[in-house]
Amino acid sequence: MKVGILGSGIVGQQLGLGFIRLGNEVMIGTRDKSKLNDWQKVAGEKGSVGSFEDAAKFGDVNVLSTFWAGTENAIMIAGAENFSGKVIIDTTNPLDFSNGPPPKFDASVGNSAGEQVQKWMPGAKVVKAFNTIGAHIMIHPERESGEDPDLLIAGNYDDAKKSVTALAKQLGWKSVIDIGDISQSFFLEAFAHLWIIYGFKFNNWTHAFKLIKK
């Protein structure tokens, strides 16, 4: 499988390496290819770097891992038509860093990042996922406590959510919970903001969430 990733930050890099270790080919799309020199050395021959448009065209599956402020522009540069018919894993969170950290939550009910992404690429099958967890434990997320966190996902297309669930399990996730359609992205993003608030308050970024059921 070919995976195209838009965004050269730590999330895109970590997921890219995870997919490569599963035997997939990965291209990361970025505005500044020089930022990925070290990543490409680690990724080896199955990892490559290109433009946003290159990555969008390359992927059988695409990952959106841009900073929120640049997300719409990245999609426009990539060409929304290049995502048509594809599963899009949307890892973005609507965060406003204009006043510095901690960031402000910049979404409202009915206008979540996930819903906006689906509107910006109407022919795609967007699945909100991997946004409620730190990048360093997106792959093999087992905790030292022996417990496994839950991965929460949302999207309008059941087949796309099944595909993302299967990919997540290949990356080491034992529990993937389908929260509902893309409108539920708001609550996943708000949940992610709670994760961020905790991180800044306690200067600890190894935490994860688990739904405890009786």
C-alpha cells in the first residue's frame, strides 16, 4: 500500500515510520523538504518526500497531519480532487497558538476540524483518528501499567472506518472505538484539548485515555 502524508511535523513523521515498518511505501508532503532529511535517512528506500500535491496523488490512503492554521491551504495546494474516493486519516486538532501556549481551542459544535476537512475535500472519506494521543505513542501504544489506551475515531463512511481500524490494529492498537459520524469530531477534538491542558499543567506528555467499562 502507498500512504501519502500531508504535514512534516512529528505526527506525520511518526505515523510514516509506523506504516513503513509494516511494509508500506510512504511519501510525506511538505513545504520545506529540508526538514525531512533526517527522517528520510531513517525511513530508507520506502520513504520519500515531495510536495503536498505529490503526496496527495501518491497515496492509496492519505494522512492529514498539518498544523490547523495551515490545513485548508495545504488541501488547496494539494488539490482536493486528488483525495477523491480515498480514505483520509485526519489527525488535526483545531488549535490557535496565536497567543502562545497553551493553545486556545478553536472549534464549535457543528464546525469541528473534521467536519471542515470533509467539506474541503468532499469526494474523500475522512476519518478523524490519532488526534487524542501523543505522537510518540501512536505506534505500539502499550503503557507501562500494562493497560492499553483506546483510540477514538469518527467519520461518515463505515468502510473507511473499518479500514482505519484495521490499520490502527496493525500499528499496535488493541482497542479502537467508533464514536459515530464526522460531526462527532468536535468531541474527539475537545477530548484532545483536555489531553493538551493536562500536559501543560503537569508537564507530562505520556498520558493516554481509556474507557473503563463494567
